[in-house]
Amino acid sequence: MMARMFGFGMVAVVALAQPTVAADYEIDIKGAHASINFRIPHLGFSWLVGRFDTFSGTFSYDEANPAAAKIAVEIDTASINSNHAERDKHLRGADFLDVTTFPKATFVSRSVTADGAGKAKIVGDFTLRGVTKPVTIDAVVVGGGADPWGGYRQGFAGKAKLALADFGILKELGPASKEVELDLHVEGVRK
Amino acid sequence: MMIKDSRDQYGAVSRVLHWSMALALSLLFALGWWMVGLDYYSPYYKSAPDLHRSVGLLVLLALGVRIAWRLINVKPNDDDLSPVERTASRAVHLGFYPLLIALMVSGYFISTADGRAIDVFGWFNVPAVVAAPGLEDAAGLVHEWSAYVVMALAVVHSAAALKHRYWNVTNGRHRMW
């Protein structure tokens, strides 16, 4: 009995000790605890909201040294979903994402500036429609720790903004709709 | 002119179906071509596809009537054609049916792929029968290419009909004019 308790104690100590070392995480796609959402003004009257259903990615994160964090995400552009098949067909076409020519969009972080209070600016290369441009994600740590099923998780939220024309999307949607906002939610399971 | 088709010529019902569908399909092709290039702020950005869908579904209904009518009528003879012409003529005529079905059904699937119904002129809704992710893309390809092939067949058909109307009028009768 004592030995068992001691064993559990050791596991707990190890688990507590580990966050001080950079760990690699896989974004939880299987459980769908991550989402890549976008929104763009419709005529300036309301927000059109959609998301990319299929993507994958990894990140490394050390609570004690958040500036060393890295993240890489790959998005299946054809998985765009604005809850309207006819519109999604148009968005996948040459006017917008041109997914047959550019099936993937990627984000690879280059530098992270953390404020030490759970917020960070992640600057990285975002590639969309074959165009690579720096994009800044305003990220915030949501939480992290042992999950109830024997794993260890870490989660973030982020926001970014990008101009459609920067990525060669020139279809005119009106003066209010030049930029699209990204609303990102990422939960990783430690590998 | 008879209501029904005879061995010598098409009757009134077949003629109305033939010419109204010829007109509607030509307009649908032009409308479809034009509307996919419309600017988002065009006043026709919404109404043009609405009209295209509504007319398209009415033509699909007309096609059903036409196939049924064809099956319960005798076929006017094509004895004045040479064997080569006859084979080509029958291939073109028979080719139209599956192509038009593919064309219109695929159009219906583009708009109903996510379970939405199609509103026909505000008169009634045609509900979705299949909702499947990605159906709109597959249906879109079929719709586009079957439209091109139908229009190409229509050109061949029209050229052949004009030839027999003005060039070699064998017996002075006109089956469809």
C-alpha cells in the first residue's frame, strides 16, 4: 500500500516537474479540441462566420520559457465550411482559395514574444494560395495540465487578421470586406 | 397537325416540348455562363442564379414529360436519311436524354448538397433528397461539362436539321418545323 502511494506520488512529482521542460504537443484533431474559424464582414452589415474543418499541427511549449514556443499548422483549404454548400463551392474555386492548385495553407511560427502574463505575439509565415507573408497571432494561454484520462494537455486561443488581397484573393466583396479575421483555438496533447 | 406523333411527323405536344426546351436550354446556358462571372455587387448576383435554378427545374419537369410522351408515341420515320446520317441522327437524339438528365440533376445537386431546398419562382420548394459533403463540387463538374457537351450536340443537331430543311429536302415534309 505504501509502495503504491509512493508510486503515485512519484508520478505526480514527475508530472509537476515536466512543464518546466519544453514539451512537444500534437494538436488534438481526433477529439476535435481545436478549431480554425474565420469571419469577414458581409456588406458591412453582419459577420459571415466559417471555419476549416480539416487541419493538423504540432507545437512545443515550455511554461517557464514561452518565448521558445513553436507551432506549425497545415490546413486543408478544401475543407472550408461556411454552412452553405453553394458558397463553399465558390470559395474553393479560382475566385478565392483555388483549392485544386493550392490544396494546403500553412502557418509556421518564426518568433514568439511573451508578456510573461499568459499573452504572446506569435509571428510566423502564413502561406495561402501559394503566397507566403508574415502574420501575427495574438495568443493567450487558456490552460494546461493533466487531463482526466492519463494525458497532459495545453491550450491556447489566438486572433489574427489578414488582407485577402495580400494573398492574391482579388474578388471584390465590397469596401467593408477587405480583411478576414481568424479566431483560433488550439489544444494539444503532449506526445 | 395532330396532338400525337405520327409516322410522318411530330405532333403538337412534341413540338411545343421541343421548341420550348430548345429556347429554355439556350437561355439557361447563356445565363449560367454570364452569372458565374457577375460582380458581387451586381444587382443580378442573387436574381440570376434564382432564375437559373427555377427555370432549370421546370425544364427537368418538362424533360420527364417529354420522355414519357416519347415512350407512348410512335417515332416519326427517318427513311430519307442515308445509313450514316441515320446512325448519327439517332446517336445525337438518344445522347440528348442522358446528357440532359445529368445536366439538370447535377444542377439540382449543386444547390441542394447541404440539404437546402430550391425555391422555384417563390411558387414551391423542391426539397433536397441527398445531402453529402463535397457533393456540390462533383455535381459542379458534371454540370459544367454536360452543359458544354449538350450545347455542342445542339450545334450538330441544328446544323443537320438546317441541312435537311434547306439543302436536301427529300419529300417536302418537315417533321418538327
